[in-house]
Amino acid sequence: MRMHNPPHPGEIIKRLCLDPLGVSVTEAAQALDISRKTLSAILNGRAGISPEMAVRLSMAFGTSAESWLNQQTQYDLWHAEQRRKQLRVAKLAV
Amino acid sequence: MRMHNPPHPGEIIKRLCLDPLGVSVTEAAQALDISRKTLSAILNGRAGISPEMAVRLSMAFGTSAESWLNQQTQYDLWHAEQRRKQLRVAKLAV
DNA sequence: TAATTCGTAACGTAGTAGGTTACAGTTGAT
DNA sequence: ATCAACTGTAACCTACTACGTTACGAATTA
């Protein structure tokens, strides 16, 4: 189990993709063929990366869709793990 | 990009967890502290594995939540990739 | 000053996770 | 043959999320 709160994937998109290329949010949203609002929500952690969005990101930035989706998965999982102790689940196997 | 349609994670749950232990859907749902309907939907591919559900599965079956969530991610991604050609995304980087 | 960029509020649509209740079909034991 | 248990699923509900358009104020830049 991961120890530290992982950054949301939007932060990574901004730091590793937009900033280095000097691309504005508006321009990136146009390239991705999504609304500026949607991209803004992702960049600011108010929305996650959907499977389709992961494919869009891979097309625009030449990365793998899997890596984007995995980042989202790890982020979601960390938050779910924080609530593990509140779940009353019975063990069925060792 | 994966070539063949991956099975939905519910199939894996049934084959690798329920069947070997001889646990019924009803019993497993009770152990997981979810409704029988919800588990049935997962087992039959009509619902995905949420982050919280991945944690529940890990508690009941002694597996890692990450592995369950990754399976769902791979499954979702495969279907999103099938529609890649329909997305009109402009390349921003090589 | 004028134009651009950005975050975000307000509103709507669509889809999904999850619950309860109820029904019909199957199977196994008596 | 009957009864109980198991199963899938339909119907109905709530809550949340992804995504869109429009519009606004604040900040930045030409």
C-alpha cells in the first residue's frame, strides 16, 4: 500500500505535457477535441481520466493510453484504501 | 495494444475465487457486504469493479486490490482503444 | 485599452454503481 | 413430488460522474 497521497493525474499532464510544450489549456483542449471546461476540470483534479480520455492523451502527446489510465487507477485506489478499515468484509480465503 | 478481447474481471472472480472455494454467489455477496444483485452484475460483466469493490475483493480473497483494479482498467482500455480511430485528436508532440 | 486566457458557476444529458423488492427457472435433498 | 436454496434479472430508486454549452469575473498580455 502506497504511503503518500499521489498527485492527481491532471497535475502530471500540466507539468509533463502542457508546460514543456508551452501549450495553453485552450489550445490543448482544442487539440484533444474536448471542451476547455473538461480539460480544466482534469488539470485541477475535479475530474478523472476516463478510458477514452486516456486514448486522446496518448494521441496528442505520443504516450501510452495505459500509462495515463494506470495513473488514474493508482490515484483512485489510494483514496479507496484510505477507507479500507470502514468496510466490513469477511475473509473467504487466506 | 492488446490483440484479443480480454475477459471481464467478473469471469476471473468466478473462475479463480468462487469456484475453487466452492462459494456460492449468495455467500460471497454476504461476505463482501454487498447485495447479491451487485455481485451478480459484476460476475456477468454487466458492471465493472469500482475502486472500493477492489478493496473488498482483496479483503475477502487475500489478493491485492491493485490487481483487481488493473484488470478492470485493462478491460476498459481495450474497449476504448477499439474506438481510437473515431477520435479526431491533433498531435501536440512526437 | 482590447484581446486572450483561465477557473468556475449554472444548467442539462447520459451513463454507471449501488440498494431493495419481486419473480421465474434450476437444482438438490428429502 | 415437494420444498428449500441458489441464480439471473427486471423494475424502480438514489447518488455520483463525465461531458457539453453558455456566461461571468479575474488576470495577463499585446
